[in-house]
Amino acid sequence: MSGNKVLRRNVFNKVFGGVCSGLADYFNLDVVLVRVLFAASFLFAGVGGGLYLLLWLVVPSNNILQ
């Protein structure tokens, strides 16, 4: 496993901002699972929406040309 793993929003596999697909890529999880967890935390705890918006603002996107 390489040590240069970086969290980035995946704008090529997004529904809204690419936060869930970026987290799924980073943690090597299924994107559907991450989306379901965010939806459940929004519906039951009310924190999912705020956390999603915060991550959308602070996590850079992967559409940077290299």
C-alpha cells in the first residue's frame, strides 16, 4: 500500500458533490454503502447533511489536471 493516499472528492462518479464517492475510494468501500450511511445519519441523527456540506467545502476535487 502506498503512503501517498489523498482524500479527494470524485467528481467523475458523483450524485451531488462527489464526497461519498471520494470517501469510498479513499477507504476502499462500496460507494453505495457510504451513500446509505450518509443518508441514514442525515435522517436519524441529523448530522449527515452538515458533515456532507463541510466535507464538500474542505475536500479538494480530483478534476485537477496533472
